[in-house]
Amino acid sequence: FMKRIILKWIVSAISIYIAGRLVPGFYVSGAMAAVVAAFVFAILNWTIKPLVTVLTLPVTVVTLGLFMFVINGIIVYFMASLLSGVAIAGLGTAILVSLVISLSTMVLNSLLGVNDK
């Protein structure tokens, strides 16, 4: 169980680092900043995201779930504002970063078999 959590954390850190290299306007100072950002990102996803998701449920339903990209972008923007090693240009960039993080996490999880039991 603990091995899987650590592996997911590493995958998230790599995804954040990749986004920092690919998305203009998103800066990650290095590998350690990506590891810390992955930890903060996980905490925010665990605590704040469920509340925001419930509060915005009508908008999410009307947009057929596409508003979740905005919610993820808000979480990324908030994460970047909390950390000194991570900088972001704005909410539009944060939404793009969340998309890159989601896609790269999906690919890495599949390649590494993180979700396999």
C-alpha cells in the first residue's frame, strides 16, 4: 500500500516537472520543487477539491464535466501560489498545466502499472 502511494507521488512529481518544461508561463525550479509541489498538490486535491467540486456541481453538470478542467486549474494555481519554487502566469496557464499533468500522469501510470493490483 505504502509503495503504491510513494510511486503515485513520484509519478505526480515527474508530471509536474514535465509540465514545467512544456508549458510556457509555468516554472518549476527543479526536481525537489516538483516533489514538494506533488505533495502540496495531493493535499489540495484531497482537501479542497472535493468541496469545490460539490459547490460547483450544477456548472459541472451543465458543461458536461468540462468545468472540472477549470477546478483542476484553480487547484494548480493555488498550489503554485503556496510554493516559492513554482510560478505560474495565470489561470489560463494553470488550466493548461492541469491538462498536461493529467495526461502525463495517465501515461506514466499506465507504463509503470501503478494502478495494477
